[in-house]
Amino acid sequence: MSSPATVASLRTLRHRRLALVLGSLAALVVVLAALGLTLGAASLTPGRALLAVVGVGDAGDLFVVHRLRLPRVAAALLAGAAFGLAGALFQSTLRNPLASPDILGIASGASLGAVTVLLGLGLTGAAVSAGAFVGAATIAVLIWFFAWRQGLHSIRFVLVGVGFAYLASSLLAWMLASADQRDAATALVWTVGSVADVRGPALTVLGVGLVVLAAAVAALARWQGPLALGDDHARGLGVATDAARVTTLLVAVALVALATATVGPLAFVALVAPAIARRLVDDGGPALSVSVATGATLVLAADIVAQHGLLGVSAPTGIVTGLVGAPYLLWLLATHERRSRA
Amino acid sequence: MIDVPHAPPGSRTSAGDLTAHGVSIGYDGRPVIEGLDLTLPQGRVTAVVGPNACGKSTLLRGLARLHPLIAGRVTLGDRDVTNLPRKELARLVGVLPQSSVAPDGVRVAELVGRGRYPHQGWFGRHSSDDDVVVMRSLEATGVADLADRPVAELSGGQRQRVWVAMVLAQETDVVLLDEPTTFLDVTHQVELLDLLHDLNRERGTTVVMVLHELNLAARYADHLVVMCAGRVVAEGAPSDVIDEATVLEAFGLDAKVVPDPVSGTPMIVPVGRHRRADGTLAPDGSAEPRE
């Protein structure tokens, strides 16, 4: 009974579970997407909405689906996928479920960068995305600089990151308070996050960027197994841990910046999506692919709730993700203590 | 192979001695070990002992490149491994660090499979060869029956065997272990040391371990290295190395050395101030060995 076949069959079971989880999430995404395309002021049946997606139907249907609803669904899926993947990379690379880009201030850095460009320089479009990237990367480098002591230590990284999150949020609040009201309303999207107004070019940038970065992640994912065992084991297995961490986190920062630049911060998605994914897979791995799926599912669901006021609130997407994420964070803080002895 | 008396024919010891040449290792620029020269013989079991903070773990970490060297170099046979790419080194030298925490949810065979990392290509696919090596490692450490159990559910002794299995799955000629018995009760300590002895004798693996328990070190080591304050105080066969003077010098411990009734190797019996069989107590608190 104990033979190499045991090892192989264990792997087969894992593959099956992964396929089941991904399949279920994909089905959920399809249902949610259909909902997202169907619900709204112009009432469409699911059938007509789906036909309109492939270009069949009257002009009104096509306009509503192609111009209004499809971009919104796509933005939710892509941004959610990016946040989910980024969060999974942060948490597994730093071996800490709290080490998500929203807690660390990377996301606030992206918002700050975007708002600086928007309000400070008065630019729009691609410049705002670039600003978000610069902001996120700046915060990441600063955390790095202050947290680095002969290597990267997860706890110090998180604590320094929390400090910078406050700093970035304060600067952001100050900028918004001193801006005139109309601009501040635009800027609110950057502080809370919404997938409502993402159109053509921005969506393309998000999609292409996500594919490129996901490919990079696929190439770097092999480090995750050894890194999850701790620095000593990872080095013993032949991983240059510091270089591996720096490279992986750079890609993760790029993912956060990309998504934040397009839809704003969307609180807690990067924190919660990987946690759900790991729970679903439960193999001691980082659950990268499943985090992509849970992130996409979460944001899409949150946006449907937000858009149609299903919970009695009609609000930007980021408010709903925050309402879901905050209790999870509290639960994590309450239970993390006993598991973090290592 | 002639200089490896215990290794059976056909064993695959080929790497050669692991040697430190003028090695300095330290923390925050403060050297704990300075200019150390030491040869750890190929195909043998070497135990490194010494009092707390003597630099024995630091030495092992330096040899395994878990901690950077300030100066000096390390060779394996005639090969300089000081600047070898890590992955290449990981195919030559395996290391079991002092503390190991398995990720939640990981199963025994999966954890051991991570030992195959240095042998896998860029996308890390498991081949059927990997499965064979994993199973062999599980069997060698007596945990094959646990292959599909979550590591978190195992007892401390089982878990330590699983970690050893992971290091074995690396298929290295040299295995370094940093206090592998620390969190184990005495039964599991002996079990683990027997296991390491078997590995050495059956596979010819060079085993180097930092040990706390002097008597077990003296029993299981072919080669014993006694360290104190970052220096090697004595090295050689345990029966040549362990005497009352060395124990006093290295550990500051007044002790009797008698033959181990089971193995005949030297056994250290601390004198202490109290509980002597004849009821004497040194008046100034210093021990007074009786003739």
C-alpha cells in the first residue's frame, strides 16, 4: 500500500480538489456575471442579455450590455483577480495572513499617488495610473528600507507597513479636505474604489497588465513551496530567499498598483480573497490560482450588491468589500495570536 | 572508500570531506567564530558539542550557508562551495535547521516532496522519479504509513522524522542537522539518532549534527568536535576526546567519565554539589572528586 503510487494518488486528489474548487468558482462567476448583465434600470431577461454579449439583439440591448454592463462586470472580474493574486503573494511571501497590501499601506500608497496626480497636477487618464504605480512602489520601497535588518522579517515588515498605511491615509485625507468639492467627489472613487466607470482603454490596460503579471507570477510561483517553510529551510533547499522575496513582492506591488489605478483601492479584497482560497484548497500552499478566482468572485458579488443596493445600501464597490472584510480582519486579529508563535 | 571503515560497498559517498578554511561567522559584524579550520570527515557521523553560545549552531549555519561567512571558505572534497549557486549546493548538502514549522494543511508526502525542489526544473513538476525518492525517504525514516496525514496532526517525534525525510529527499551526500533532538523526549531522541546512524551506514551519507546531549553525542558520533567560545577545543573519536579535563575545559563542568554500560563509549557523569552516594559535600561549593 505504501508505494510511490501513494504519493502520486495524493497529488491526484489535490488536483481533483483544485479542479473542483476552480470549477465551482467559475460557475459562480458565470451566474454572478449573468446577474450583473441582467439587473438594472433597463430590464433585460438573462437570455437577451447573453445574446447581446455575443452581438445579437436590438440596438438598445446592445448599448446597455456593451457600453454599460459588460465593462463593469469585466472591471470587477479583472480587478478582483489582480487584488486576490497580489494578496496571496504578499501573504505567502511574508508568511503572514495579515500581510496584505491594504493593511501594509501599499494600496493607500497607490490611492495617494493617483489622487496626487489628479488633484495636484490636474492630469487624468494614464497619468493617474502611473501615479498610482509610483505611489504604491514608493510606499513599498519605504517599508523595505525601514523593515530591512540583514534580511526581511515578516513581523517588522507588517508593523512598518501599518505605520505607512496611516501616513498615506492621512496625507490622502488632507489632500481631499483641501481640494474643492467637485474634485473631491471624483477623488472619492480613488479612496473607496468603484468598478462603475471603467471604460475601454483603462479596461484594456488592466486586462493586458493582469495577463503579463500573472505570467510572471506563474514563473516565480515555484519559490513559494520552499519559502512557506521559513527562511532556513528555503535556503537549505536552494532558494536565495531575499532575492526571491524582493522579486515576488515587486510583481505583487505592480498588481496592486495596476488594479488600484483602474478601480481604486477596494478595501480588504486582497486580505480576504486569499484567506478564502487557502481555506478551500487547504494544502499548505499559497493557493495562487484559487485566489485569482475568489478575488474575482468577491468583487463581482460585492459590486452587484453595491450597485443594486441588495443589502439596503447603494454604495461604491469598495464600501461593500469593506463591510465584508472588516469583520474578517477582526476575527483574524482575534485568532492570529495563537498561531503566530513561529 | 578505504578511509570509510563502516560504509558498505556500493554506497554513494563521493563528495569528500566538508572542510572549513579560516572561517569567521558572526552577527551584526561581531564574529562568534574567527578563523576556524575544521574538517568533517566524509561518510562519518560527526557530532558537534559545546556549551550554550559556544558557536556550534553558528558554525553549522555557516557551513550550510544559512548564515553568511565574514571570512574564509568552505570546501566539499576539492570543490569550493563558498560561492556555489544555492540550488547547486542544495543538491550536495542538505540541512535540517533548528526549528521547523510546517504550513497548515500540508500532508506528509507533500512536505517531503518539497525536498525535491533542488532537483526540479523551472516549473517544478513532480516526476515519477521524485515520487520514488519521496517514498524511499518516507520508508527510510519509518513514516511511510503516515504519507497522507496532515503534518500538523503528528506527534513531535513523528514530525521530526518527517523533516528528516524531507532532507533525505534532497538526496545529498552530506546532511547537516542543528540540534535535531531538542524537542524530543528521550525515547524519540534515541530513535532519531539510531535512524541517522542507519542512514550513514546504509547510504554512506556524511552526517554532521549539533547535539546538546553529551552522552548521546559520545555514543552516536564517529567523530566528535568539542567547541568552546567559538574555538574547537578537541576533536577526534569520542573515546580519545572525552575525558574529565576536556569536559572541565569546554563546559566548566566537574564530571566523572566512565564507560557507557551499553556502548562502552565515554559517559559523562556530572559531580555537582549534592546527592553524592557517600554523602560528602564540598564545603566551598566546588566539587571535590573522591579517590
